[in-house]
Amino acid sequence: MIEWALNICFAAVTIAFLITGWRLLRGPELTDRVLAIDTLYINTVALVILLGLRLGSDLLFEAALVIAMLGFVGTVALARYLARGDVIE
């Protein structure tokens, strides 16, 4: 039963990747593209966690945590750059 659920989750996250990739390429505004990059980080974290569940590896959960932290810092830095023109005051 868990294999079916994992397969459905993999398919859903893959569809989310495709939709987000479309928004990244075709976003009318720069802010749409920034939000798409942020969503790609979240989708990547979801894929790594799902892969960790499938393989039963604890290392992948730590990798997901690192990806999430780097994604957050990157999004905040990019948002500050767009809002103020610089990252560090």
C-alpha cells in the first residue's frame, strides 16, 4: 500500500515541477519567476523526502533539511535584492 502512495506522490510532485517550470520560463513578472524558484526548492525537498522514504535512508532527510535552509536563505536574499537593490546593508 505504501508503494502505491509513494508512486502517486512522485507523480504529483513531478506534475508540480512541470507547472512550476512553466511559470519560471513564462512568468510575466520577475516576482513570478522568484516565486517559481522558491516553489522549485519546495518541490525538490519533497522529492528528496519521498526518495528517502522509498530507500529508507536517513541521509536523504538531512539533505532535504540542507536544501530547505539554502532555499530559504536564497529566496530572502533575492527578495531583498529586488526590494532594495542590495542584499547587505
